[in-house]
Amino acid sequence: MASKIEKEPKYIPEMAQSEIDELNKSIKAASIKVIEDNIERMKKTWKNRPKAMEYFDEISNLFGKRAKELEEQKAAGKKIIGYSCIFAPIELILAADAIPVRVGSGWYDTAKLGDRIMPVEICPVIRSTVGAKMVSLSPYLELSDAIVIPLTCDGRTKLSEMLSDFKPIWYMNPPRVKDDTHTLDMWKKEILVIKEKIEKLTGNKITRQKLKEAIEKMQQATKAFRRLQELRKGAPVINGRDAMLVNQTSLWDDIERWTQKVNELCDELEKRVEQKDYSSYPDTPRVMITGTPMIWPDSWKVPNLIEESNPQGVVVVDEQCSSDRILYDPVGVDEWNMSDMLNAISERYIMACTCPCFTSEHGNEDRINWIIDRIKEYKVDGVIYYVVRGCILYAMEYARIKKVLDKMGIPVYYLDTEYTREDVGQMKTRVEAFLEMLEARIDI
Amino acid sequence: MMISAGIDMGTQRVKVAIIKDKQIIAQSQNFSGFEPAKVAEQTLKEALESAKLSREDIEHITATGAGVNMASFADSTISMMGADAKAGAYYFPSARTIMDVGAEDARAVKCDENGVMMDFVVNARCAAGAGTFIEAMARALEVEMNDMGSLSLNAERASPINASCVIFAESDVVSLIHREEPKSEIARAIFDAMAERVSSMVNRLGVTPDVVLIGGVAKDVGFVASLKRRLGIDILIPEEPIYAGAVGAALVAAKRAKRRH
């Protein structure tokens, strides 16, 4: 049957090279401006922003230093493996001497290009990622030798098809049910298949020693990550946006260097705890964000609103795969033999994950437990439930989460938006009212 | 003695309320027009004149509403929802759910016995649940907007229309007119559709009695009848619901002024 289908782009319409070049140029220029603007805004709110943050500002430039490094490393023969979401087993990529880099897109402007293929009802993360590919905007996506796409939601499932016109796509099939031995077995096999693909692409065998080193490298990253997270539990010494930026750069930075830089930042911030040198007033309402991933740079729209609002809020923790979920859980190995390590990787990427793509008898209780625990640990005053239109799984789970939060007496606000800048005004109204409400409750 | 003022910079009208020791002593309103900042000054001036006060007598002014930043003379601001909660509890101390239906948007707020907002929902994206919907439909029916309400009360039933969008609804109304359906039934359908939008919004929040309706549209008997039918409960409405936002802001202003003493 397959032979009946001609080999031609399955989805992407033909575009004149001149149009591609022009769009690439203008969107890139606009994006660099958004990146600079976001950093300016973070600096403005956090008057005494430490020097250690400058490193992350630099890495946050999606067209800057890191893209250049990747280009050089690729030219030197290294393979670059893109991934669309944090289900991708980073340790295996590192163990084969390849470079992992996240390729999901937070560009609002490219979502409009995706509209040429898909109706606007489709999740904008998908439309934007495809749009970015249409004009070769993302250096990381362009440089990738293959892309791991875990089929977590319907959007990502079809995204894999759309991108397969350009790049080898490695699907991963996460089960929708975690607490079943046969689904876990299936996932373990997915991990083994990906391992083989990585080995074949790179020509490097993943040895016991190499894998151990990779796991340890990521464990160090988790340690630094948790150190920073710990600092957010008290009076704010780092604002939410800044912590989110640090977290998210781990998805494309060199992970060892990132770990070192996070530790340097934590050295400084720990001093500030002693000195009571806060990034926001200690009585600022403490907000948790949960929901759709907020992808740098354009999706900083919402944390910008929260932390620049009057009254101001500070994001002390989130439950997002674009930030506080990325590195929280280490791969826990019993014995450093190959089979144990692979088991541990397989378990870590599925059991620790709180993605709403899972279902269970109790209604995705892992996500609920995560949220409840963090609310208590981080003394959260209120939750912003962020959903982009078309993000069906997060939208559907809202009612479940709200029920739990209502019972805890924690206010939650459903903030729905799009990949657009046009709704900032009315979102501001809603965010300010929510923060006002939290402030009034704190006053009581 | 403490005098404070609230100004509600609405999308269609600017409203000012002045309160003295928790009593409303003056209210005034004007169309926002093209220069809302000037209108704000003017409206405040008129309220001061009617209360026989001067600007210096006001201890604190709090602004609210969509154009809140246009009232540059205000000492502070409050969200529309926060002002709604304060006003609802002021008019009716038993109020726990307050619905505000204005010209361009609708929202609902839950509050405690002190008028502190506990939760809220907003419908800001669709005009089918707001006052401009009535205006557009009245135009299609060729009746005065203020007559729509009493007209709808004569209807036994409602004609079916699409309530999801003003534009679709308008074309539905046009075809009903062509089918020579009675205007009263079409008018009732319009209010039913609006009530459906507003009640589904407030249902997301949960309807805790007593329920208060404020905002300019609360004056429309047709809409109120439809909303009562749809929610199946009684709704409390203050005498001059259009000033609710301004009154809420003035109450907040009084509190903030006191804090400084």
C-alpha cells in the first residue's frame, strides 16, 4: 500500500525561498527583541538581580552563543538529537556522546504560519513549532539530526508526521496508564528501541561506563536544580520568571556547564537569604502556575503579568514540564549494571511524570499529589491554571484539580490564552483581580 | 467625617460616586466618548457640584473599570471584580454572588460577609453576554433599546436563536423577522440567549445565594426576567445598579484613606 503514496511533503505547503528568507529575518528580529525585552522586564522587577543571572540571559538567546556552539560541535562530527518533550531519555543521548536539545516552540509569530496548515483550534505549541520549521527559524530544530517525539497528546502525535517531511522522527509511545505491569514493560521496550536508534545514528555504543557517567551528570544537574528550588520555599530571593528561565535553559544548554552556573547562582542566593536581600517583598502573594508548558520567549507573557501586576505576585513554584518538573526527579539506580540502569531510566521517565496524558482510577493522582505537596512546601497562596486554547488534556483536567484545591481552600484561577499578544490587556485585568483577591485573603 | 470617591471608567460610560461615612451623597455619569480622560474630570466635577463639595474635601479617590488608567487623578486603583464585591455587599449584606453585566463584558464574583472577593469568572471575549448585544438586536428589530425589555415581557414563548455570537444571532434575528415572528417573541429570545450566556458563566463559579445583579444591564426588565427564569432563583438589584462599580471603588477608597490616618 505504501508504494501508492508518492514521496512528497505530506503537510507543508510549498513556499518561495524569498518568502521563507524574509519571514525568517523578520520573525527572528522580532524574537530577539522579545528576548531582550523579557530580560529587561525581569531586571526591572528584581532591582538587585545578581550577576550570576547574566549567564542564563546569554544562554536564553535562542540565536546566540548556544546555537553557535551546537553548530561548531556538529561540524566537528557530533550528533544533535532534538526532542519535543521531557519524556525523551536525556541520559541515553548523553551516553552516546550526542547532544540533546529541546525543539518545542514558544514563538507567537510562527503560530500564524502553522495556521496555513492547521485550523486555529489546534494547540498553538504545535502550530508554532511547525511554523518555525516552515521558515527554518529554530537553530536547534535545524541542527537536529533526528527528533524524539513522545506521542503524549494528539497535537504531538500529528506534529511528528508534519516534521517527518524534514527530519528523521523517532516516536516514543508512552502508555496512558502507569500502574500496570504490562504498560510499564511496553515503555521499557520503547526506551530500548530509542537506545538502539541513538547508537545507530551516532555510531557510538552506549556502554555501562558511559551510561553511568551520563546518569551521574544528570544527577548533579538535579542536585543543583533542587538546591535552587529549595531557595524558593522561603521569602523570595529569586523571582519566578528568573527561576523559570534558569530551569528552561537546561533544555538546550550544556548540562555540566549549566549545573555549575546554577550552583554559582545558588551560592549568591544563599547569602542573600542570610542578608534578607529579597527579590520581592516578603509579603507578596505567592503564586503557583500549573498547566500548559510556558515556552520561552513569548510565553513569558503570563509570568510577566503576574510579577509586574499591581498588586504584585511572585511565582514561587510551578507544575510545568517547561520548568519545575524538568529535573526534579533523579534516575535512581540500585546497581550500576546495564539492566538496572536502563530499568531506572525507564521508571524515572514514566513514574515521576505528572503529565495529564495519563489517566488512573483516582484521576491522575500523581499530578494532584505533586500540586498538593508543593502548595504546602512553598506556602502557595493561590494557583494560576494556565491553558492555551487547544490544549485539551490540561483544559479537561482543570475541573479535577479545582475540586481538590477548593477543598484545600486554595484559590485557583483558570487563565486561558492563545499564542498572541493581543489579549494582554484583558488578561492583566484578570490576573490583577486574582492577585488582589490573594492579597485581601492574606490581610485577613 | 470621611469623604471618598470612586470612579468607574466603563467602556461606554464613566460613573462617579461620592460617599460620606458609608452613605452615597452624589452620583454622576457621562458617556466615555473619545476623550475618556476629560470626561472623567468632568464627571467628577459634576458629582462634586451636586454634593456641594470641592476637590479638597475628598480624602481618597479610587478608580476602576476597563479604562482605569485614564483616570490619572485617582489616588489608587481596584480591579472591577474587587469593586463589584464591595458594592454588592454594601447594597445587600447578605450578598454572596454578585453578577455584573455591563456594556461590553459580564463577570461574576463571590464574596464573604465583608465584601472580600473569594473567586470570580469573566466573560470578556464575547459580546453575546453583554449590553451591546441588546443594542445590536434592538437595531435589527427596529425598536428602541429601552423598549426591548417591556416588549419581551408580552411574549408567551421565545423564538430559537443562535446565542453563541452577536453576528450569528443578528442574522438569525433577521430571518425570524422575515418569517414574521412576533417581535415580542424575538425580543424574549434575545434576552433568553443572553441570560443563557451569563448563567452558564456564573454556574462555573457556583451560585451561592443571595445573588445580586449590578451593572447597566441590571436595569433591563427583559433581561432580568430571563435571568431569573434561567437561574430559578430570586435576584436582588440595587436601585441604581449602573453606579455599583463606582460605589465599590468609593468604599475601597474610604478604607484606604482610613488606613493612612
